[in-house]
Amino acid sequence: MEELLSNTQTSFDDISESYERICEDIKKAMAEAGRTDEVRLMAVTKTVSPERINHAVSLGVELLGENRVQEFLDKRDSYAPAEVHFIGGLQTNKVKYIIDKVTMIHSVDSIRLAQEISRRAGQHGLVMDILVEVNIGDEATKGGISVQSVRDFCSEVLALPNIRLRGLMTIPPPGCSEEIFAEMQKIFIDIRDNGAENINSTNFLFDTLSMGMSGDYTAAIRYGSTIIRVGSGLFGYRKYKNQES
Ligand SMILES: *Cc1c(COP(=O)(O)O)cnc(C)c1O
């Protein structure tokens, strides 16, 4: 496990500046793409202290992304109320800790995980919004459903009682070409418009494409992303104990 040593010391002013720049970039990329819908900026908060998260929220950030269960549970009482989505790899046995504390889970990549989310949501009288994670680069080392299996996987998920399928998420290979984003957009639109099996009146609201991080969010927006997940671009680089400084 990587152990956090410190965040590089970007000041509150740096966060404010980065936030303004990102908002400008979003506007520009949307205009270039002729988009008039909404792109949400998610602040990815791994390794970020509650004070800095609260500063981002005070600037106008409304959506936070957490990807480590324990870190999230340790921090959540110290930060300002904001909507939180879970975006990291999620072990089935940890679902119970977060099920009533987040409003969406982006990283659903196995039917076992989807089943557990549905079961735990049911226990709380909830319907959980989820995204299916797609392994768009077909990288052996990465989680996510293969491109060929996405529709069938969506159909399986839609058979579960306490889940609402909101769309797709991806973590493309670093430095990948824009064609990857274009392919992702195509898969998204295809399922959105043509559906999958087991859709009923309440379990399918396919309106969310979660793609784009600090290095590539403007390209992702040009290809239809509706949530960009930005960590280091907002809070500064993360630094871990096992890393050279
Ligand atoms: C860390 C992380 C991000 C943000 O990455 P940055 O490059 O720091 O913007 C986005 N999505 C996921 C799933 C992450 O784990």
C-alpha cells in the first residue's frame, strides 16, 4: 500500500487559481464542441486534507470523488457537506461501509460487486446510482469491463432490483489518443439510444459519461464527458512515501 507522506504544499491561493482555470477550460471546451448541456467538475480528494477539500467546496466545487474506503471514512466528518461519489476499486466486502454515504458508484466492474451493491442498497431502502467501468484501452492490468462485453454486462446489472444504471466510466491509458475518447463516446451513445435488456421504467437513466482527468479533461469534454474527475490539477501533485521527491 502506498503511504501518504504529504501533499505538495500548494496554497489555498493555488487551489483557487487552478479552480478558475479549470472552469475556464470547461467553458472553452464546451463551446468548441458546441455543447450546451452540463459538465460537472468532480474534485478527486485522495490524499487531500479536509481543510483543502473545504476550501475547494467554498470556491464552488459541488461534487467530490473518493477512491479509498478507509480514507473516506476517516475524513468525511471533517469536510463540508458535499455530494460524494465513490470512484476507486471497490472490494465487495467494503460496500457496506459506503453504501449510504455516497450518491453514485463509478467503478462497477464485476457482477459480484453489482449484486452486493444492490443487496446492501436494498437493506437501506435505497436505489444506488452506478456507472459501469469500461476498460477502454483493453489493458490487462486494469479493472473494467471489456468493450465487447459492456452491453451484456449492463443487461445483467439491470436485472438487479436496487440499482439504477446511470452510464459509463473509464480510466483510459495515460497519454492515449483522442480516438479512445471517441470510441468511448460511441459506446455510450449506442447504449443510451438503443438500450440493453432488462430495462424497466425506473432502472435506466443513462445520462452520465465519467471520463477525463487532470491531463486530458478538455479532450474528454469534446467527446461528450459529463463528469470530469480532477485531482492533481486542482490540489497539486500527490506524493507518497515510496516515491522519490
Ligand atoms: C486519482 C484519480 C483521478 C484524478 O487523477 P488526476 O490525474 O490527479 O486528476 C481520477 N479518477 C480516478 C479513478 C482516480 O483514482
